[in-house]
Amino acid sequence: MEFMVWMWLGLFIAAIVVEFATSDLVSIWFAIAAVPSFIMALLKVNIVIQVIVFVLIAVLLLLLTRPFVMKYFKTNEIKTNVDSYIGATGVVTKTITPDTIGRVQVKNGDWSAIAHDTLEIGTKIRVLDVEGAKLIVETIEK
């Protein structure tokens, strides 16, 4: 049973090392979950209970806290000036259909654009997203 103490300690250290190496906020939850299991191993609690506690804590931390933390610590996201186009308004300069790429004028720039509906020339639009070099747009309700 003493090997479980070393196993949990090793898992804790390995998860911390992986987290520092990747900074993806995934393995940190496993490191945290290893702590109660380590303590239970020191107290000679049954191995099955140690593993169940580890899995439950790791899954709960991963599912409940990671999305919240990722909102505040966005990693691997490269912000560009193109993001400022999201929410901007403009006008259709070449008809857009669900099957064809059209053109729009937004912020004094001419862009390729796609939409779920047919948008005729002169239709006022709002930019929903940027996908590659194309804007995803929708018509502005009148």
C-alpha cells in the first residue's frame, strides 16, 4: 500500500511539470485531484476509494472550473485587428447567396462575405464572424 503514496506523489509532480510545459490548464486539475488521494494513501485508505476520489475530483474540476478559468486566462489565442470587424455594419456591394460568396463594404474596406440568406446589393449588414479572409454577415432588420 505504501507504493500508492509514491504513485500519487509522482502523479502530482508529473501533472505539475506537464502544466508548466504546456500551460493549457488541463493537467493542473489532475495535480490538484492527486492531493486528497495522496493524503488518503498516507492514512492507508483502500486503494479503490483513493482512485474513485481522484477520478471524481479530477472530472469535476475539469468540467466545472476549466471553462470559467479559461474565460479569464485565454491561452493560445492570437488577437488580430480583424476581430474589431465583428459587430461592425456595412453594405453589400455584390449579391450574396447561400451558395456563392459576395462582397461587402465594411469600415472602408472591401471584403468577401458569406451569409445564410440571399442578400442583394445595397442591403445593410452586420458582421457576425471572420472566417479566414471572409466575413460572415447577416442582414440588419429594418
